[in-house]
Amino acid sequence: MHRQGLLESLKNYTPLDEHDQKNLEALRAFIQKNPHGFDRNSKEGHVTASAWILNPTKTAVLLTHHKKLKKWIQLGGHCDGNPDTLAVALREAKEESGIEKIVPLTEEIYDIGIHEIPEREDEPAHVHYDVRYLLQTTVCDRLHISDESIDLQWVPLKKLADFPADDSALKFIPKWKRHIERTHQPLIKQLQQYEHVIWDWNGTLLNDMELVIDVIGEQLIEQKLPVPSISEYRNIFAFPVIDYYKKLGFSFEKHSFHDFAVRYTRQYEERVKEIHLFDGAREMLEVLVTQGMHQSILSAAMQEHLEMVTAHFQVRNHFSGVYGVSDCYGASKVDRGKDLINESHIPREKTILVGDTDHDLAVGKELGIEVLLIADGHQSYDRLQKVHPNVLQSRYSHKRHPDPVS
């Protein structure tokens, strides 16, 4: 039985604390000593695999009330001879939840658990060496309770610490925080020297580019104009918005810019709940809050709409202030930015604006504060790096969002 794959994965595992280190050493020693340790017939103990499954918005984790153990735990099971523990975790997650669309958030081992299984009529007491992975479902399918479960439940992450789950649940939250810190390391590192982060909303925290193209595309098709590809859009989009409309080919002879813009805004706002924040954005904001960072939003979106969407995406409480505009059809954010700066009482040299367009850069310069641009929003990296030296090609440690080509 091939054990080398798991042993190699363990080399990349970073323990959270001393107890975690001991679990790592014990698992490695067991695998090296027991070539048949993935088989449940290995009576001394055997390797198992389990999964922490997050919902599509990463706000809740799925737990099972295990029928034999009488505990709320993560989903998982025996390897039955298969040394590919990630594959086993995925198999068990799908079988025990009834959800087919489950994917790994990372292929790295998320946690290690070692626990004794008490003696039963059909088997002696033994040890489970549990290898745990971080997965996510991309859909909200109806749950199917398997024969091994009494019940299944989505537990909000904010309530997990108080949920009557197994002790392993207590390890999830600090490991989740560490996961976010690692995946967003380039961005978080850039912010450490500041006390106040002012976030742009659309394209910086809210991943709305495809929705924007879809909504504007309906108008373009009606005007018999071509719909831009993602890369074309990112090289056209600009402020003021009327200039962007002109670049797309709109003529304002029969219909005014205002008519087009009003319709666009209405359709966008009707569909905004279909989309999501950038992967891990909510958790990154929480990490910054725990580090004592003061955070605000400055956006070209309407104030009422901005209040609604930040509440909908469950991030409003992370910001001391949310500053939108009164005219989303071309107004600048500068005046609202001045209000924000004055009301924050934090020095400009301790404040940074994070955005995704050259307009954010212009706003930051007008406000007299530093600007960091992230190039996985509405404008391309090539375009942004020509106008500003401080540009991240991606917010993630491993670039997962290259400039789209279609």
C-alpha cells in the first residue's frame, strides 16, 4: 500500500500548537510503522479522512450528529485501503451529505485529529488517525441524512464555539483564521503599517465584474453593439461612467445617457444578490478587525444601496463607516472621501485606500492618502501598473485570478 503521498503532504503541514505538533508526529510514526494502516482491519488503529464543508458563502460549516459516537462532528469515514486521504474525504463528504458539488478549498491538510474509539460488540477499542481537509459546496442542495447520521446541520461559524460539538470543532476557527491570513498574505502584509483601511466596494470587495458585463450586455445587444469580453471590458471601463459608455459605442441621440444609466442601475440592483464577495473577503475583514484595524468603505454606489448590500453580505459590522454617493451616474467619490477622512480622526499618513481602478488612485491622491490597487477587479494589471507602482496582481498568495482572456 502506497503511503508516500500522505507522508509528503505531512511535510507541508504546519501545526497550530504543541498539541497539534504531537498529533503530526504520532500520525507520521503510525504511517511509517503500519503499511496496512489505511485498512480498517488494522486493529491497532487506522487512518481515516474527514472534511470540514463550508457553505457557498463560507459562513457556516456542515456537521453530522454521528449515530455511533453520539457526537456532532465533521463528516468523514474509513479509507478502506485507499491512501489518497483527500479523495476519501471528498467521497465521504458527498455520501454523507447528499451534496454532489463539493470541491477542496485547498489540497493541503487542514487538521489532524487522533482519538480513541471505544470497544463495541463487533470491534475492539482502537485509534483513528484522522486526516482532515477544508472543502466547500458550491450549491445549496437539500441535505440527505445517511445511515451513519442522526442529523445534519449547517452551523454558522460565529456560533460554532458555543455549539455542542466534539472538541475538534474548537480547532476549526483558529485554523480558519490562519488559512485566511495565509491565502490573503500579499494584501494583509501591505496593510500592516496603517491604522485605517478605506475599501472601495465594487470590484474590490464585491466580485461583480461578470454581472456588470451581463447587465450592460443586454443594452449593447439591443443597440446592435458588440458585447465586450472580460479582458476587453477591463481595458475599457473608466470614470466618469459616460466616457465608458461612449467607448462601448453608445449613441445618445435617441436615448440619453441618463436613460441608459437609470435602467442599468435598476437591473444591477435587482440582481446584485446573485453574486458574491471575493473569495475569503469577509474572513479577511474579520482578521483585520481582530488585529485592531479601523476600516471604512468609500464607494461610487448610492448610499442606500451600499447600506443594503453590505448588510446582505454580512460585513456591515466590520466597518465604522460606509460612505456612498448621492449621484451614481457620474459623481466623484472625493467629496464623500473628505467627509470620511475628517470623521475618522485618523491621520492621513496612517490611512490607505484599497481599490481596483485608476479612479480610486485619483481619489486617493485628491485625499492625500496612500493607495493600493488590486488587479483582479474592473481594470487589468497591465493597465494599472502603468499609472501606479503599488499594484497587486492578485490579493491571493497563489494567484488564482489571472487577467481573464475571454
